[in-house]
Amino acid sequence: MCGIIGIVGNQAVTDRLIEGLKRLEYRGYDSAGIAIMENAVSGSVLSRRRAEGKIHNLVERVAKEPVDGNLGIAHTRWATHGIANENNAHPHFAGRVGLVHNGIIENFTQLRDGLKKVRKFQTQTDTEVVAHLIDEAMKNGASAQEAFAKTIGQLTGAFALGVVIEGEDQQLFAARRGSPLAIGLGDGENYIGSDAIALASLSQKIIYLEEGDWAVLTTDSVKIFDADNAPVERPITMVSGSLAAAEKGNYKHYMLKEIYEQPETVGRTLTHYIDAFNHRVKTPEELELETLDFKNLERVTLIACGTAAYAAYVAKYWFEQLADLPTDVDIASEFRYRRPALSQNSMAIAVSQSGETADTLAALRYCQKKGLKTAALVNQMTSTMARESDYAMPINAGPEIGVASTKAFTSQLTALLSLAISSGVQRGHIDKKRETELTDALTQIPRLITETLALEPEIETLAHDLSKTENAFYMGRGVHFPLALEGALKLKEISYIHAEGYAAGELKHGPIALIEEGTPVVVIAPYDELFEKTVSNMQEVATRGAKITLITDEKGAAHTAGMAHATLVCPETQSESAPIVYAIPIQLLAYHAAVHLGTDVDQPRNLAKSVTVE
């Protein structure tokens, strides 16, 4: 959600700022802009160019009205306060101050009311008030640094800020509270960015600002202060200079590329969590989680949003069936507001691709205040959740650019299943023979995903038909019920077709009233202990004219010959690991429906990759 990049340098910055914004497009946005400190004859002049819509509109604007200098900030905005238009686009100006902001200033109304007698506001945004506060403080005698520090002390809410000030030609100000921000170190110049991807072409030396930090960057120095305004040093992290994982290659969309990367990404996740040679899960000591003790836990609470929440719902079945470990799943945005009763002998596991999801992070902190042990299952081990949790556990999916999660989802499932097996071993519910069976099945998943990807031509044909509908249903039982929810979400978020996922047995308790002749129903039903019950539910919708796409295996297809309009035959899998394999067809079905409809697959409307505000 929103993107920031800034450079204080020794050479022209405009092209590099725009390139950085392009690397942040995956976060979702609806306008873009840059502010540059130009060197005029009479001194420095702060100039900006902004445009509604995609970055190519900004590029065209800059081509018509060139601007350049050695200091600048840039931003992609996802509208919260104020409609998406050029006037509300960042950077915002007030007097000598140019500012970009990710997050929400919760007390902006009070702050703006206090300034109305001396300040004129130009936008509907919460952000503009911050620029006015800094400029007003300088008008009242504060230095630029003093004004910046004073202003961020007045703010309530979540923010990452990048600020440039006329007359301060070699200073770039930055702050972070509740929204991530990184500093990149260069040779004779320094950088700020929403994440390391934005800075990948500029620097491999990254400093991640911690909660409440603010900083002053020049061409040859970085000074960091904590929330108490005390000077601090933060560690430098070396990141890979390779951008291959963040490029589309020969694929039409990032999403398709990431779908096809899943044999590799799931393999990377497995390598971290299991010892395939010895047919076992790795111990907590091998995972560098020495004190992680599932044996004596009374309960696990999984907290997540969106697709990650559906991975958590699948994992609930695994933890309870494989380890006899009571497991709750909570939508992070609801968790702390229902004031949950929490057992001290419990552990909260936050599941998040970015590790920065605002609701999930807030829920994690709530659990910490209540004295629970906390863990973060994330794709970014440098993220806030990873740094603040007692245990940080990676999914190792690599950069995921498409807003609709695919490879992160299957890697989350793989890691959670591995952890469920580990907990079952620790708690004595899985013996050595069973552990061998489960881990051997896990090692087969990359191959099975590859085989499933071969169904793409069939899926593409079915997706063209699906794209003609206005409503669709997905259904499954057991671990495949959450997968039905995920399938419906995928279709909704990238094709904009209304879809709902249901536990198969629930359709007759109301939703079946919506089934009529030709209604598309996608049934996820491998041949397992629940297969016959799912087929009964499938017959119920078939008799009412539903157009059924059945996703099953060879045995399932043989037992349902002629029942479905179309059948996708996946390779046979062990029942526990089947959801990881069956995720592939539902991803491809949504992808091809969206492509056929001509939607923006990688950046669907109104959505952001990293949701860093509540």
C-alpha cells in the first residue's frame, strides 16, 4: 500500500526515482508523483510533477515538463483520505516543505483545525497537515531538524515519511512509525525506500528503521534517532543484488510467473523445514528456534488476513488432527477488538507475506502485552513482525509482485504443515513411521505441482466459460473448505466476478437457494475419506442445474463419471498435503478468467499488496 523512494545524491535523481516507483507498483496505487530540489541561479527550488493513474502518466508528464536535481522524493499513492486525483497525489507541499507519506494520520482533523487560522489547505488528505506543521515550526524559529522531530512527536497513527526542505539542499528526512521504511547506503549518496525491492538497483546495504525511529540523511552520512530522540545505531543488512526474482521474464504477468515458480518455491520452503534424507522434520534447534516447545502448549492461535488467513484455516485442521493441539484462527482485523480470552500457556502465530500487515502486527503486539509467546511466519525475515516476535519463521517464497498471492500461499501452507508435523512429533501423536510417511509425501509436492501445471490448457478453456458469469460458487470439505474460500477470493480479486466459497454441507442451509440453471460451481474433492459426502452435495446442486467443474484425482474422476460439466484430474496426493497441490488449479482458473476479461491481473483495482493501515 503506497510506495516511497528518496535519494540524496551526487548526480541526477529523476530517472532513478521513477525506476524505483516502478519496482513498487506491486504494492497497489492510484496516483504517482515526484518532488525534486532543482538548482536555480537564485538558489534551490523545490519542484514537483504529479499524475493520476499509473506511473506511465507521470513519465509522460515529466517528459513534457522536465525536472531534475540531486535530491528528490517520489511516491505512489493508494487513496485513503481524499479521492484519487492529481491534487491529492503526493508529494504534498507547504511553504518550504515537500513530503511523501505512507499510512494514516489519525489525529489530522485536530491538527488541521489548530492550523486553519494561519494555514490554507489545498487537499482533502490527512498528509498535507504534516507538511504544514513542519513549515510552521520553521517559521517560528525551529531548525529543519528540530521542526521535523517536533512534528512527528505530534502525530498519532501510522506513518512512513520522506521529507525535503528548500534551503536544506543536502538533507533528506525520514521517519517510521507503524509503516515500514528502509535506508539504503551508497557511495556519496544515500536512499530511503518502502522496502528493499525499491532500493535494489541502488544499494545492497540496507538499514531497517525500527518502530519510532527517524533519520537525517546527507550524501555522506546517516543519523538515526529513536522515539525518544536519542541517537542510535541500527544494524546494516546485506541484501541480494539480483533482481531476477522481481522481473517478469517471458511471462505475460507476474502472477503467471509466480504460479509457475511454485515447484521451486515450495521446494525452498521444504528444504528449510524438513530433512528429506532422513525422512523427518527438522528439530527446533536445527531451525534456530531452540526454545520453541509445542509439547506443553495448551493452544495455538493463528492470526492473519486475506489469503494468509485461509492458509491458517487449513493449518487448523493439521494442528488439531496431527498433533491434537487445540487451534484457533482469527481474522487479524477482528482479533483484538473482541478482547479474546487468552491462555498464558498458548502461542500466537502471525501469518503474513510481508510481515508488515497493519492489522496482523497490531494483533501480534496485543498478544505480547498479554504475555503470550509469539511467532511470525513471514516471507520477509527483516520485517517488523519477524523482528518483534519471539520466533521468526520464513516461508522462503522470494519476492511476490502480483497483488493476488499465489506462491506465498503455497509456501505458507507448506511451512504450516511442516510445523504441524513437528508439533505432532513433539507431542507424541506422530511416531517415526508416520513421520516418514508425511515427510516423504511432502518431498513429492514440487513434482506434483509441476504435473498439475500441465492442466493449464484445460483450465484456460474452462476459465473462458467462467468469465461469462456474474456469480460463482466454490465448495469443499475438511481442509478443502478453506481452499474453496481461497478459490473464490482469487476469482473476486482479479476478475471482479462475484464468488463465494462454502463448506459443501452448508449449501443446503441457505445458499443453495441461489443455485439455478447454469450457475458455475467449482467443487474441490480429491478421493479421500470425505469424498462421498462431497459428491452428495455436488449432486444436490447438479439436480438444480449447476454447471459443475470438479477438481479431483483419477479415483475421484472414475467415481463421478458424467456428473460434472468438466473434470480436472490432479495427480494423486496424500490427503494432508493435497491442499498445496489443489491450490494450483484454482489459481490458474482465476488467472485465465481475469486475462480473458482484460482486467489488470497484477494490480487489481482498489487492492494493495502490503496493507499497512487498518
